[in-house]
Amino acid sequence: MDAISAAAITSLLINYGRHLAGVASEVVDEGVRQGLRALWEKVRDRFSSDPQASGALDRLAEQPGNQRRQAAVEDHLDEVLSADADFAASLSELVERMKATGRHDIQVRDSGAVAIGGNVSIKGTRQVAGRDITISAPGK
């Protein structure tokens, strides 16, 4: 199993932070919600011995769309993942288990930036807008 990056973990934490802040209307799959919660708890437990890291995660929960808050958590995660291979492996394992649960959908009702990891499918009944989109035929 490949080690997971701090950016990838932060993206998942942002999604759960949006859920905590009431911005994500629902996490579609219960297994995904449980996986995101387990990931959040594991990171929170690891950060508990560092007041700055713990505070950064608390502030992310309050304002998950704030890029400075996101960057602060990612920076702390990067340091921890670099220093603790066992912790990095445990987070990678959690993410792999979440992938195995099936769907990875989170519905977001928000304006502004939204961080989503993995493959993204945008659907709408009328208009759907996105930023920095590349559209190509399948297989190209």
C-alpha cells in the first residue's frame, strides 16, 4: 500500500469538516461517513499532544472552506506523516477501507471553493458550473 499524502488526507478532513460545520447537506453513504469520522478522530487523537496542531484542526472544523485553515492542517499533517511511518500507514489503511465501501459522494451546498479528492462527476438538471475543467473523450 502506498503512503498517502498530507494533501489527500487534508482533502478528506475538509469534507468531514464541512459535514461538521453543516455545509455538506449529507454524506450519501453511511460507510463513507463512518470512515471520514474515523479518519478525523485518528488525526484529532494524534494532534492532541500538540496544541497548535489540535487548534488548527478545531479551526478547520469551524471554517472548513478557509484556505489558511486547510493549509495549517496540511502543514501539521505533513510533519507528522514524515516523522511517523506507522501513523501514515494507519491513515492509508483507513482510506483504503473507505474506498472499499463503495460510493464516495458528499453533497455540498456552498458557494466558493470546494476541495474534493479523487475522480469527480458533476451532474445537474439544468446548468452545472465548475472551474478548471478539462473535458475529453473517454480513453483520451
